[in-house]
Amino acid sequence: MSSNVHREKLFSLFEENQEGAIYLKGAETMYRYGTDYEFPFRQESNFWYLTGVNEADYHAVIDIKSGEFHLFAPKRDAQYAVWHGRIKPKDEIRELYQPDHLHDDNKLLTVLKNISPSVIYCLDEEQAEFLEALSRDFKVDTETLSDAITYCRCIKTAQELDFMREAARVNNLAHLEVMKSLKPGMYEYETKAIFDYHQQKHGLLQPAYTGIHAAGVNSAILHYTENNQRINKGDLYLIDAGYEFKGYASDFTRTYPASGRFSGDQAAIYQIVLNALNKTIEAVTPGVKMEELHLAACRIILHGLKEIGLVKGDIEEMMKNNIFALFFPHGLGHFLGLDTHDVGGYPKGVERIDRPGIQYLRVRRELMPGMAITVEPGIYFIPALLKPALEDPEKVRYLNTEKVEKLLDFGGIRIEDNLIITENGSENLTNVPKEIREIEEVMG
């Protein structure tokens, strides 16, 4: 990772010859509830972005005026080597991370006092308290750095986009293998195992998030993670999963018929979601706002549901009364990068729209070249939303009660692609079959 490029990008946001230093505390090894069970280590994203270090217990200081990068490595003893293996010598650490100065971590206070910054910029109150425990003399700012790094991370460098392309390339392969393998009688954890195997076979070892492998009614649970139910004949199967390449996430969703062919209702509802996805992707271009794309997708979904007789009435009236949110209760997509739900979706001063469905939109800003986003419309039959609506006189007049009730155990359909915003539109990183004919051919 070209962390020196990222640091230069960050420096450009500060005034020339500005006094001060940036302090970053790297992640520590995490354990389960006071035991010696170690969770797989994954660096805190901002630290990784600015240092390139994906190891535990490091610190970093950047002198803003000189631009010098000080890296502080933990002093490992022989016992560490017994339990965790080889300890990197200093020369290897220098070669790997290219700091201007490498120190043992017990020199942190000495270095900070030598730099004597007028202010130390850090990410949060926890890091501020750590600095204040070192010395009460430090003046600490916890707002500026977070805003600045967020701004930098929104627009990806060429290398970051290449890392995302590689994560997507492997994700395409893994999703396709799940599609080929899916059969009634399997369990959700079996399809998860197939997916994980093909990611790890290609060298991707870190899930970007807790994947969703959901059959039948579970496919309508937006963050379903149990992954332990049998996949039955006639079920829909929804997979929302991805792994990281060098920290950069991939995040695709597909929904398949477990039996290999969509039923009539499944095909009709799937095609509505696919239309919303494809038409939204066509509309993605620099300058468009994410909330505009979201509301356009909602209209497409309502038009489709009206055509198949699930809702009735004037589309604009239904939009005004938020009927779309009964079937599509989450946001259209989010930023993607070092975190799956990447930073920067809400610039300072921009608030969430207090409206069903759209209040969960994770990005509310104009899209710009170099941003990476997901687009993931869906239609779900969630009894917790639909049953109260069927008893609400203001909402039920737009619903075909008999048809909606018959589909309360339908589950849900979501289709999600990953896009890079370009000068003229977008580059789609997702290459997993999504047309009904293509899916049925592969599964057949």
C-alpha cells in the first residue's frame, strides 16, 4: 500500500508550515471475554491507510511541518517469539514500512517532546486520553484529523482501486462457485464453506464483513448471520459476502432459486429488483446525489409491484406515503474501501433524511470520480413491517391484502454490485450472473 502517497494527500489539507503533529495508535490483539482466545488480527483502517502497517501494537507520529514519519515498533521479547514466532529485525521493519525514523515504542514520549508540537491531532477521545496520560502538557485536537482522513479516503488512488479490483475478481469466482454448487437439501453453512474455500484458495484470508448466507424466510432478515438452516426445495437463497485484498473490501449480493429455476412469483419479483439495479447503475455518474438514485430506485420498485398487483394506486401518492419502505426498508448502497461500510458518506453538516427507508441510506452526497460505492436494491416480505401496514388504514389502501398475505413467508431478494465512479459514469467490478436466464443456465 502506498501509504506515503496517502500521507502526502493528507498533508495537502493542512496549511504550509503549519505547526503540529499527527498521532495514531494502531490496533492491539483482541481476545474473547478475558480468555487467551485470539481474534484474527486486522489493523484499524486509518492507521493502515497512513502507515501501511498491518501488525499489532504499533504507534505513529507524523510531524506536519517537516512531513517526517516516525514509526514506533513494539519491543518483542523471547517469550513473544516462543508463542508467536519470528520477531522482525529493525532493518526489515524499515524496509517494509519506509518510516523516516523508527523507534521502540517506549520512546514515544521522548519523540513527541522533541518535536514539541503546538497541537497533536488524533482520531478520538480514547487516543486523546492515552496522550494526556503520557503528559498533561500536550494540547490535543480530536476533530480535525478524522475529518481530514475521511476526506482523503473517499477518493481512491489508482493503487487502491487496483486492490479493490483484485478483491472483486476473487469474489466473482467465489460467488459463481456457490451458484454452481447450490442444491436443495444443503445447509447454509455448506454454501458458506464453499464460498470461504474459494476465497482462501486464492489467498484472500480476511472476510470484509460477516457474510449472509440465507435461505427461505431468512433471506428477508437484513443482517442474518446464523447460517445454520437447511435450504429447501423452492427456497430462495441469498448470499451477501466478500473478502478483503490488502485491506480493501468486496461486497456482492446475489439471490438464487435453490431448485435451479425461479417460480412465477420469484421471477416476477426478482426482475423488479434487477430492473432497479440496472437502471440505477445506468444513472450513476459524477454529480448525481445518492439520495436521488435511492428515490429513483424506489419508484422503479413501486411501478413493478403495481404491475404484478401487490400494490395499487397512484405512484406519486405511494411515494409520498412511503409505501416503498414497506418492501425496501434499507438504503440503496454505501461507500466501499478499507471498510465495507466505508467512511465519508455524510460530510460534516449533512444530516440523515428523517424518512422511512431513506433514513438508513449510508451515503448522502454527490458522487465524484474515484469514489467506490455499492448499489443494492431489494424487495423483502418482512412480517414485522407488513402486518402492521395491513392494519393501518392509511397504508392498507395501497396494498393488495390477499396477495401480500400469501407472500409473508416469501423471504427477500437483494442484488448488489460494486462500482467505481469514473469521469463519464462507472466501472462495474461485479461480474456474477444476475439475469434470470443466465442464472438458470448456470444452475441447470
